[in-house]
Amino acid sequence: MNNSGSSRSLRKAIARLNDQQPAQLLAAECPSRAVLGHITSRWGVLVLVVLLDGTHRFSQLRRAIGGVSEKMLAQTLDALAYDGLVLRIAQQVVPPHVEYSLTPLGREAAIRLEVLVDWIEDNFPLIRAAQEAAEQQAA
């Protein structure tokens, strides 16, 4: 039996039991698409994978994720917190600081993304060779 189909059927059955409308990412109007965008954006993937190592302050995240601007990091963290994937804790100290960590839901997503990140890193020489071949063919 196809695991993908059976797990999808199981998710739909659970959603019906909970009286929830199941997400349908392929439907244009489905609000779950925004969540997909938050998780799979360049910065979303990197934030989630970095937070697998534990709680980080904003400045630590910015240093760990090369090339991200403060604005993009703040927007990404806000979106992931809104979706329930990242927990934002403001410490009541002087000077104040904020810490970010994964929720259980965020940890589950990050573990899955880490597999993709590892695959890209492991296979990048092959990917780069394919890109170079495509560039030569186009020239």
C-alpha cells in the first residue's frame, strides 16, 4: 500500500473526527498555503533548522544565518511564531532581550526540513555540475 496515500487518508479521517476542515494545499484559496510559504521560505527553513540546536536570542540567530537582514529575520520569526512553530519569550531584564525556541510542532517540521537541508549539502556537487552543464548548453 502507498504510505503517502494512507497517511493522507489517516490525516483526513482524524480531521473529520475533530470536526476540522482538512488542509488542501493544492486548493488556491486554502489558508494552509501561507503556512507552507512561511516554513519553506529561504529564511524559514534556516531559522527552523538553526533552532533545532536549542534556544537562541535574535542576535545569535542573525549571526548563525549568514546574509539575513534584521528586517527579514524579524518578519520570519513573527510568521513562524504566528503559525505556532516558534516560541518567542521576552525576558524581563535590563536590558530586555528575547529568546526564540521551537514548539513541539516546530520541532517536528524542523526535523523534516533538516533531512532536506542535509540532502542538498550532500548532493550539492552533483547539483552544481548539472547547473554548469545547463549553463554551457544555453551558451
